Amino acid sequence: MKQRYFLPEGIILDLAPTLRSRRYGLWILNSAIVGSRQNDKFKLLTSCFLILAVFLSPLAASAADITQQLHRPLNSSVLRESRDKADSLLRIGEQQQLSGYSEKTIDSCKQALEIYRSLGDFNAQGNAYDLLARAYIQLSRFKDGEDALRRRLAIARDTKDFQAQIFALNNISTLLLQKGEFTSAGKTVEEALTIAHNVNNVAGEGLSLSNLGLVTARLGNYNKAIKLYETALYFRRQAGDILGETNTLNNLGDAYLAVGNYPDTIGSYGAALRIAKTKRDRTNYLRAIDGLVTAHSSVGRYERAFDLLEQRLVVARELQNLREEFKAFKTYAQLYEQLGNYPTARNFYERALILARTLEDSKQEVLLADKLTKMPKR
């Protein structure tokens, strides 16, 4: 059976900064200023002191600085409450996205963004845009996803956050790659690689080289892509980036699969699977299984392919991730269809269809319904 190369779904947001990287405790200064405002006399003295401070300060305060001070919240607990609410919304959004409910993730992110904008917290806005982009992409809303990523990039440039720029550029590049805009994708990831090299960001170099390999592979130069992946592995191991190493090993498996080198295909996916299992990296674990299922079924090892699919289904159910469960059912159906076992294939397509409706994925619902209509009865 002739194999075709497909861009893996799991690499779009490779190494995006996590929500846990946000800094807390920005309310301390506000609390010190407003905490002792007890009576009108004190407020008058405080105002006079503020005016004198403006005129006597060696560095003249700008109008924006004065406005910011005059409009501080009257109670730091209000600020904390708003931030806590936004952080909670983003954590809920992360869980919704992991569970496959991307539409709900979008709603949570938008609510969190409103609050972060009112607080003027650019770093938190950037994290929210990362998650928002991931949700849009999962729903194949690529235009919206790209818009969110470019907003994230703009924030990173404004704040001179070079690491965030590297991540954002890589994410935009892989999104452009999915849209088939190979030239733009290549230029974007090369910009990321240049920044990473200039600031000596070893992890960023590994990420950018890995994604440059993706661009090269999509252009059909798999042998060059394999060399780029091998170089990327060096940087990712040097940086101690286990997640990145596993992702690149999966990319390497894709490239070997594309050239029909099944021993190295299975070796690369197998290495990714072992690391992902040890580190409980479920995303790369499932992706490695998908690659191994394709490789083994391509050489007629259907028994091994079905064993791996069973593992995939177990993990999907442990995660309570309906979308990953949907993918497992769909792959089961495709393999049984290849074997000519149409009744069993139909059964799995029907189960996948039920999940597509539950996930409100109208595109997959239409495709599966059409598939069932055209499938032979026996």
C-alpha cells in the first residue's frame, strides 16, 4: 500500500509556554499604596504628597504614569479577585481543550482575555492567546488560529520576550504549513531559528530545526528533513528538552515512513513511545502509536496494529478525551475496511459518528455519514 505523508496534528503548538509560567504577586505595590486610606484628611495629604513628588522627582512622570496612579483600584482585593477569576478561567479552558471541548475553551479564553486586558497584563494575555489558538486549530478554524498566534507574537515583540517570539513564530510556521503556504512557513521558521541562534537559546534552536524539517519534508525532500531532525535531536538533548526530543523522534518517524524505510520508522516511533510512556507525555504517546499503527499495517502486521490501537483507546478513555477516542474508532474502522471486514468496519464508523455528534464536529459527522452510505453491506 502506498503511503502518503501527512502533517501530524500534535505539533502545531509544540513547546508553547505553559500557563504555569505566569508571574503572580503583582498586587503588592497597589496594596501598600491604598491599604491605609482611612479618612478624607489622609486622602488630601496623600494627594498633596503625590503632586509634590511629581514636581520634585528627578525623572519627570509622564501623563500616562500619573493617570495610572490616579486610577489604581481602591481595594487590592478587587484586583486579586479579578486575576484569580481570569487564571481560573484559563485553567478551566486548558482542561476543556484537553478533553476535546474546544468551543468551550474558546469561551473561557475570551472571558479571561477581557479581564487580563483590563488589568494590563500582557504576559497573561499572551498565554491566553496561545490556548485560544490551540482551540481554534483543533476545530480547523485556521484563520482564527493564525490571528490569535499573530496577536501573541505582537505581544512578545512589544515586551521583547525573545523566547515567546521563538515559540510564536514556530507555531505560525507550522500553521502556515498546514495551510500549504510552504514558502511563508519556511521564512517564518527561519526567522525563529535566527533569533534562537542570536540569543543562544538552545531549546529554541532545537524546536526551529525540527519545524524546519517539517517544512522540508512537506516540500518532498525527506532525506534533507531527516538530517535536520537529527541535528534538532542534538540540540533538544543538549537542552534537556525531553518533550521536544520525543516530538522530533515522531517527526523523524514520519520522514522514514514517507521514504518507505520501515525498520527506521518503527525504531523512531518506538523510541518516542518509550520516552513518552516514561514521562507520561500522552500527546506524543498517542502520536507514536498512530505512526506505529500506520507502519505495521503497511507491512501487513495487522495484529500488532490492533494491539497498539487497543492501547490508544485505553489512554483516550483514561484521559476522558472524546476526540482521541473518536480517532481510535475511526482508525479501527479504516483498518477493518482495508481487510475487507465491512460489518466490523461499519460498527466502528457508527461509533465514531456518535462521538462526532457528541463533539459537535459537523465536518466529521458529514464525512462519516457519507462513508457509511457508500460502504458495501458485506
